[in-house]
Amino acid sequence: MRKPRILPGLLSLAVTVALLCLMPAASGAAASPTATATATTPVTGSPSVTAPTPTTGLVTETTNCGDGTTYAPAAGGPMTAADLEAEGAPAPAPNSPLLQAGTTWIVPQCSSIPNGEQPGGPGVAAPAPNESPLTVTPDNSGTSTEVGSANWSGFQSTTGNTYSEAETDWTIPSATYPTPPGATYESSWAGLGSGASDSAALFQAGTEVDVNTSDNVTIYPWWEFYPENTEQTISNLTIQPGATNDNYASLTHTGSGMGEVEVCTEYDEDWTCIDPIEVTWNTSKYTLDTSQYECIAERPEQADKTWQRLTDVVGMAFSGCEGLDSSSTWEAMGDYNRDYIYTAKTQTAAACDTNPWAMETGDITGSDFPMRWLGYAYPIAVADC
């Protein structure tokens, strides 16, 4: 492992966004891509989001970048498609979880996002269908290809090289309480491999940020060798949110059926690292996929085999996303061929990997890139995608 480096300044972004909250309630235990995680003591101090009080009829609210509107059913009961149509609001699909959950109000909001911050709050409007969500500029000699996903956002290498180590840093400035209330989940991690099958296993480590139905935020580090085991909570390392608090993870393939995990966190300019975790796996059944590495923000799979809502991790960014190739060269993700991955909102089973997006990447410079949260995403069964 190379010594973790202090995260450089976040890429400057001047973004003005319209926030649209069309969200169902959600529930479920925190989990890795395939299983349940062990919760730790909630981290306090994350900001809450106060939503406007629902009002019958159409109300116009003027904010610092335009008009927003609040919709509510005429009788104050469950929102229906007819209520939305009467108010001129966009109607959800007939089987939308929005209607199934009996949501009582919807709040489109508008806000101006200062430089250096990412969109936050209750639901940022996604681009219209077929609209390009972000321009991802290929950096140096690498080229980028867009890939849609039901649960991943970030970058994965597509160089054709083999890798023995992957590493990245990332920040978790804050987690925003969902509106309407309900559980949300997000994992940020570095990984070796794709996890596509037993013969293409995925070795990964990172942090998870969950908000439960009581608006308590839990942040904890973990590692996993997927699909052999479930998410393994690292209980002796405390993660603190904050724009200047950096986190670091590295995965090393040390030999046949062997690997090493290192995770560190920085708080108030002091680094704390766990002792390296030695990992072994059954080589008669599992083979680590060394053909790619990735740096990912994920909507993790739950124990009931669903993907639930995606935590709004405000201002999240990756740096130092790199892989060690077979010539012992550290490759910066942005300098070589790669896929940039967007998480779909999965409003229907037919839109598991297409626009509108719930999370997308920003431009990559060398090995650094920001993430942009666009919406909570709809709960959906993994089997449907």
C-alpha cells in the first residue's frame, strides 16, 4: 500500500439545479452487493432537510434561482395520479412505488449550488429522456464509454491490462436526510474485478452510509470478496463525515487465493489505519478477476434481494483512483480507457440501465473526479434488472 494522500481540493463546480422529489418510502437492512451488513453506532451531526408543509392545491414558491412548486392532494389523503394531473404535475407510471406507498405530497424545489459543492437535498431533477446528462471529457490518452447500471456509478478500467492492486481516496462531506422520510443506502469503494461470476470475482473495500427510518445516519467501513462472502464490517475504525475528512482503501492480490485489504481514514488532519487484513478464498470455486479495477459509488443490494433508495451523499468526490498493472506501473483512471457508469433511477424494470439517472460522475482529471447525486432512485427487485 502507498501512504494515503490528503485529498486535494474538490473540483470546482458551478451548478444550478432544479430539485424534484417524487420518492417512495423504503425499508431494508444495510447490505453489501449481496448481503446484510452489521450496523455500528450512528454518526451524529449530519444536517437534516426540512421540507415545506404540504398545501392543498398549487403553491408557487420563489427561491434564489427560480420558481418551485408544492403539490398536495385536495383532501390531504394519499396522492393519486388524478391529483397530479389536476395540478399539471408529471404523472408517475401506473405501478409507480410513489402511488403504492400512498405518498401525501411532492416537492419540486430550486436552489443555487455554490462552487465546490454538489447538488444535495430532496431529489434533483434528472435530465429528460435521451438528453446527455453530463459531458465526460476524455483525459489525456484515455477514452470514456458511457454505461448504465441499476446500482453502480463511477469509473471502471477497460484497458485490457491485468492489475494486482487498486486504490482510491474519497470524501463523504455529509449525508442528507431523505424527503419523504425512509431508509436510504450508499457504498463508496475501490475494487479489483467485476463480480460477474464465480470465475470473475470482485475484491472490494470502502464505506457505507445509511439513513434509517428515524433519520439516524450510520457510516462504517467494510470489505468483501464477492460472491464468496458478504460485506464484512470493519468495527475498529470510525468514519467521520466532513468535506476535509479523507478516506482511503487499497486491495492487493498477493498470491493464489490470497489478498490484502487496507483502509484508512483522516480526521482533523490525522490519519488512522487498520492493520492490514489478510483475506483468502477458495480457489477451486472462485477466481479473482484481475482484468479491471474500479472506483464506485453504489446503491447496495439488500438482504431481501432488492435495491432500495440511494442515500444523498452531498459533495462526494473520489481522488487517487489508480490501479497497479502487470508492468508495475500505477495507472490513473483518467489516463487510460475506461467506462463511466451512471446509476439509473429504475422507475420501471424496462429502465434498469437507462436515463433518467439517480447518480452520475463528473469529469475526470487524472485520477480525480466528483460524483453527482440526482435522485433517490426507486426500489426495485434485483431479479427485475
